Amino acid sequence: MPELPEVETMRRGLEKIVGLRIHSVSFPAAKRLRSLLFKPSPQRLKTRLLSLVITGIRRIGKRIVIDFNSDESLVIEPRMTGLLLLANSPSPEHNRVEICFDDSSIHPLIYWDRRGLGTVQLLSVHTMSILFNSNRIGPDALLITAEDLQCRLGRSRRPVKVALLDQRGLSGIGNIYASEILFRAQIHPRAPCNRLLPQAWGRLHESIQSVLREAIQLKGSTLSDATYRTPQNRSGGFQFHHRVYGKQGTSCFVCGNPIERFVQAQRATFACPTCQNMRFLRKL
DNA sequence: CGTTCAACCTGGGCGC
DNA sequence: TGCGCCCAGGTTGAAC
């Protein structure tokens, strides 16, 4: 679920908890936990977090990082169905962590995760510097320059959609936004990176910026299963602006021809085969 | 270097 | 109603 716009919406919604002291930590869905979810164990997590003061909320790609008055930070990776809430949860049986604050007028922070594929880790500054090294996680999609984008992806023979999903190249783009970005740039998802013309890199960079910014403004995409919610437990609005994602068989907004669905790297890709042709490709 | 598959999980939707 | 499939915003590691 959460890609850059959804995680950025979470970050913004959590800014109001900066300055608060942690009063208690609990794990309501303890019976449903898989072992990989927490590092360290829930018990150790509880004792290490108790009475720390939150000093900042950051986003690294699709992760939320909560900083404290200590040399460790809480790193939350929501993966498919993870959410951070400062409001009542859609289904309390999926609340994985609840953090209460000294100021009891603030709603507890809840980490909610229906499928439970996400992770919650307390990491030292040193460990984070290794984990979030630029070889493992590329520049943020909102900050990367057009030149850097071409420089980092342009030599690869992989299809451009597959490259956009690889967080080592640039970070934050996921399956929904990759299809939407390529549609607006009118670039075919199967186009090999190393055959894209210079003008294509400019179009792609421009499309990344405009799609992500518009999606953040609308607080992300809530699909029909309504899994994604903002920290205030509200739906996002960008799903109404999707042009291709989940729209196979419907008419293209631009040319009216049917949108296609196909699979790349085990993920569904959506595209208009007419608008997204191979005209931005260098001939072999 | 690039691709494919399986695994980690829950739950909604569909055909029969 | 119920069963068996398929599908889903992500990531990782192994195998070819």
C-alpha cells in the first residue's frame, strides 16, 4: 500500500507528536504477531522506548523514522498494509503497537497492519547509516534531479517500470505510481532504460515530480479495499485521479483505446499501448 | 547482469 | 452458503 505519497502523508500527520514523552507501550495483537515484525522483541522494545521524548519524524523512501532524545530511532516499514494512526483504528484486532503519551489529550499512536508484512525496528544511528546507505536506498524521488535520474538508471537494460520500482535507484515509487508516472510521461513501461532518448528522461523526471506532488496534496490513494487511511483515519483522494492503475479494459482518458494490464517482475503493470508507444526510444 | 520464483501474511472478490 | 482460487500498495534471497 503505502508508497511515497502515503508515507509522506503519514509523516505530516504525525508532526504533532514531536515533543511528547512516551508514557506506555503495548502490543494488543500479540497472539497474531510473526517473529520478524519487531526488532528487538516487544518486551525489550517497551523498556527501551519508555519515557523517551520524540524529537522528530522523518521519511526515508517508504519508511517512517521516529527520532528520540537518545541515539536510537524507531524505523517503521509499512510494506503492504501497514499504517500509523492518531485516531481510532478501522479494526482494533490488527493494532500491532500502541504508544501512549504523557499528554493524555493526544490520541495514542497506533501501528496497524492487517497482513502483518511490515516491520517495526529500534535502530542505532550507526545501524541506520549502514542500512540506509546510498547503495541500498537511492535518492528520494522528490529530490532527485533529472541528470541524476538518467545517470543512475540510464545504463541499465531493464524495462523502465522495473527500474522505477527498484529502491536502490531512487526511493519512494511503488506499483501504483510507477504506472501512473509512465502514463503521464507517455513512455512505455517495457522500454529498456538504456534506449530512452534524453528527452524521455526529462519527461520522466517531470512526471515523477508532478504525479507525486499531486498525490501528496490529495493525501495518497485509497483503493476499493480501503486499507490505506491517513493518520486521522480518512481516505486519500488520488485514486480518483488514477488514469491507468486498475483500469484494464476501460477507455484511455487521452485516446479512448482500451487500457492494457500485463505483468512485469511479478507485478501488475497498466498502460495505454497507443499513448505509451516506443517513440522515445533510440533505434538499435 | 537480468529474470523468475517462493516466502512472509490476511482478507476481499469471483466462479462454481 | 461454502469452497477453492486469484488478487493485492512491498521486500528479500535463492536459483538459473
